Amino acid sequence: MAAETAYKPATRSGAMHGRPKRRKNPLGAFGALSHVALLIWAILIIGPILWTFLASFKTNAEIFGDPITLPASLGWDAWGRAWEKAHIGQYMINTVFVVVCSTAATMLLGSMAAYVLARYAFPGNRAIYFLFVSGMTFPVFLALVPLFFVVKNLGLIDTHLGVILVYTAYSLPFTVFFLSAFFKTLPTSVAEAAMMDGCSHTRTFFQIMVPMARPGLVSITIFNVLGQWNQYLLPIVLLSGNVENKWLITQGIANISTSAGYEADWPGLFAALSMTIIPVMIIYIIFQRQIQSGLTSGAVK
């Protein structure tokens, strides 16, 4: 009887008690709506880019007749006209040279300024920092006229050097703002140990702090490249029509879009646009992980 009394079969509730409970999605309907919104946003972004690329292989009759259909044949004639006749190749080489030089100068000067403002206390530190930050709030078009005369008085109008210096100046505020916040998140013990071992301030910065700040440096470099690549107002002010061989890619695209209406060469226009879009897409696809890690590193350290 004792054994019969002690034995109690496991109830269904007891058996179910040991199973892990299914976790509910905390976002619920909001998560589903966010995914739908992201899907719609992706379609709105990818759709025009894909259509532009496909239109570069069509004829004028196909573009205006049925723009949604695929091209009848994949001919590269429009790409050849855009590269040679519209001089997109020359404009792209000029843009690469200007963007590489201005980005290198921006990152060198901006990283050093941000490091000093973030890690050293001296009179006027906050004033200099806010002076840099105030440059982010100043619209570009308000300074076009005085900027033109300043560059002209320096003898740098219609030169790539003048564009490089202006690009660097306009990119410094955001670079200093971003990197100063990033340098503050880095541990000070490493820099102190390097100073105790006899490292100078310059060596500590370039050999120790810069490698530690690599995610942030890569992110802001990509942002500067994208911003300077797509710049239109500054080149059109600093490079006049007299030096067409020095034009940048945005000026070339604007010139093609104007002449396309008269020459009816819309495939050439879309081919030129595709040539402009593809390098930027390749850069972002290659460095997307570095961009994301750079944006999140400062928040988790």
C-alpha cells in the first residue's frame, strides 16, 4: 500500500512544465511593419538604379515605348559613346584624383585635430571644438560667392588644387565631430603606458591610437568619399566652362543631361549615370561591415 500510495503518475501539466516555453516576439506587429517598411524602402532604392542600368542598353524607342521591358540586346554602344564622346573617362579620372587627395588630407588633419581635442585639456579646447561643429550647420550655398573670391585671390580658381582645399575644409567639421567622440571611447591606459615607455605624442598617436581607432577612421573615410564624389555645387563654382578637361564627374553628368535632350541620346546619359553609380556601390559593398562596426564601436565601449 505504501508503494502504491507513493507512486503518482506524472500528470500532463507536470510533463508540460519541463518543456521550454515559447518566447514571444517583443516587437510583435511593430517588427512586422518595420520589415515591410524596409522592403518597400529597398524596392524604392534598388528599382531606379536597376532601371537606369538596364536603360543604358536600350534604344530611344525602347526607353520611351515600353520602359519596363528588358532591352532587346545587350549592346555596349551607349557606354562607348559616354566614355569617349562625352569624356566620362576623363571626368572620372579627375574625380578620383581630387577625391583621393582631399580625403587623405581630411583624414590626416581631422584625425589629429579630433585626437587633440578629445584627449588633451587646454584653454580654448571647447571653443575650438564648437567652432568646428558650427561648420556643420553652415549651408554650402551661402558661402559660394565669398568662397569664389577667396579661391580666385589665391590664384587657385580653375585648378584641382583649389577644389581639393575646399573639399578638405568642408569635410573637416563632420570628421572632427565624429572622430573626437570616437577617440574619447578609447582606453587611456594604453596611451599612458606608451608615454611611460618613452613614446612621443606623435608616435603614440600614429602607432597606437590610430590602429585602435581603425573602425571609426574607415567609416568616416567612406562617408567623406561618398560626399565628395557626389558634390556638385562646389565644382561648378570653382571649375568654369573654360577648363572642361578639368571637370569632375558631376559636371560631366550635368552637361550630358543637358545635351541629351538636343541629341536624343538617352541611352548615353543612362550609361554615364551607371558609370557614376557603380564605383560608389562597389566601395560601399566592400566596406559595409567596417562602416557598421565603426558606427557601433563608440556606443558599446
